[in-house]
Amino acid sequence: MKVINPIVLARQALVPSAAEREEEQRVLQLFRNRAELKKAYTELQDEIHRLKDRLKQQEGATARVQEQLGELESRLVAPETAYPAMVFYQLRNLWTTGAGLLRAFGEDLEKQQVERERRAFLTETNRQQFERRQLAVTAVRAAEIDAAEAAQQTQRLERELRALNRPWHHFRRRAMEGCVASSASLRMLAEARLEHARGEFDAATTDGEATFPGLSLEARRATNLAIVAFAEILCLRIAGAPLLSLARASTLRRDPADDYGTRAECGALMLEISRARAMLLQRTDLSAELRARSERLQKSAVYRAAEEAIPVPESGAPRAGDVLTRAPQGARALQTPNVLSEDTWDIFRILLR
């Protein structure tokens, strides 16, 4: 008669059935789904709050723009406020024109420098890779010769050892066995050098194209000095009234100013602005003047640190005789500003770091 172990019965009673296990898995899956849905719901609530905040910010910005448009419309209704408003926006356009010319000049000069240094970098990289491949080929050939000579030497000694098969060859055979062992070691070393040389050759032939590291410090400094020189030239092109300071002041205000004089004075100032803008847009040969000013700046430029590419503003002071008007000269002439100190034409947004 088979005796039933009570421990086995208790264990069977405690082990859940297949249906119970399936029910437990279903409940666990429901809890997981609930947790995931709660997390997704929380993320959606956060996203809704962020979108509401952005909507409020956009509504505020739109309201401010509409308010500005309303103020501008009210100013343009009356001639005594319309003319100063037109002068204000023409002055801002004059500043924007100079800044755009300076930015375009800086971008074009940077592209030229990048292309020049990239070509030089690729030429030097290709030369180094060619030399490395040539050295790798030479090393492989030398290693192959050494390995072949070592193998031939080992085979020759092994043949001589096999020929020493007489009893009276005992001592010579022991000496020859030592020679064979030394030759085999040398052969293994030669084969290891050959394997290493082949690995170096494979690495030299499979190297990808080197990545251009970017403009050098010297190129960035030269580009920045040329940008400063061109900014000074743009300042010198503006003749007549102190338009540069007026244009700079207009960029620091959000609303038009009323301190440009009467209707006649505003008309004369707008005519002067139109002439100055035409002077800025002149496409004349600047190479000689740019070269001279860049060389002068290169001699006087001082940098705060060895890795800095932008000179300190004090070292970019204009030279004597740089004036913004041709007549009158002397004490009444408007001196060229220090474009670095005054951030003329928003130059610090253009200079290379």
C-alpha cells in the first residue's frame, strides 16, 4: 500500500493551478497598464501646461506688436510725428544695412579661409598617409624577407639535425638541437614582426578621411582683423551729419523718437540717410585699403589670452586722420569710432570666437 506523504500534499495544495497563475498574470498586466496610463496622463498634463504657457506668451507678444502698430498708425496720421518716425526707421535701416554688409563680408572671408585651410589640411594629411603607407610597405617587405630567411635557416638546421643519426653524432646532435631551438625562436619572432607589419599596413590603407579641425587661431585672428578694418571703412563712407551715432541710438530704442527736428530738418536728414546708404552699398575695390588697415591692426592688436581670437577693444583705436566727413577737417571733424569699443554694426555678433 502506497503511503501518501503529508508534506507532498501540502506542497501540492499551495502550488497555484494554471488558471490561478493566468489570473495573476492578468492582474499584474492590468496594474502595469494602469501605471503606464497614469504616467502618460501626467506627461500629457505637463505638455498641456507648457503649451498654455507658450500660448500666453505668444498672446502677450501679439498684443505688444498690435500696440506698437497702433502707436505707429497714430504717429503717421500727423505730419509733425510722421516725419520723425520715418527718420527713426530709416536710421535703423541704415544701421541694419551696414551690419548686413559687415556680416556678409565676414561670412565670405570665413568661407575663403576655411576652404584654404581645408585644402592645405587635406594635402598635408594625404602626404602623411602616403608616407605612412610607403613606410608600411617597406616594413612588410623587410619583415617578409626576414621571416623567409629565418624559415630557410630553421629548415636547413633541421635537415642537418636529421642527418646526425649515428651513435657517434651524440654530442654534435645535442649542440645542433640547441641551434635548431634558437633558430625556431628567431623564426617565431620574425613571423610576429611580419604579422605586426601587415597589421600596420592594413591600418594605413584602411584609414578613413581625416576630419578638418576647423580654422586655426591665426586664421581666426586674421579674419577678425579684416572684419574690424571693413567696419572702419564702412564708418568712413558715411559723410555729413553724425548719422552713425543717430543710427546706433535708434537701435537702442523700441519706439520712434521725436527729437529729429522740424519737417524740413527731417526731410534733409532723410536725404542725408539715403546718400549714406548709397555710399555704404558702393562696390569699390577695397583690397588695398583693407590690406593697409589690417596690417595696422595686426601691429597694434593685443589679446587677453594666448587662445583668444578677438583683440581687446583698446587696441583697435582708429589712427589719426580717420574722420567721418571730408569737410570741415580738424577739430570739428567727426572722428571714426573705435568699432570694437562701441560695437559698431553689431560687430561682436560677427567676429569669430
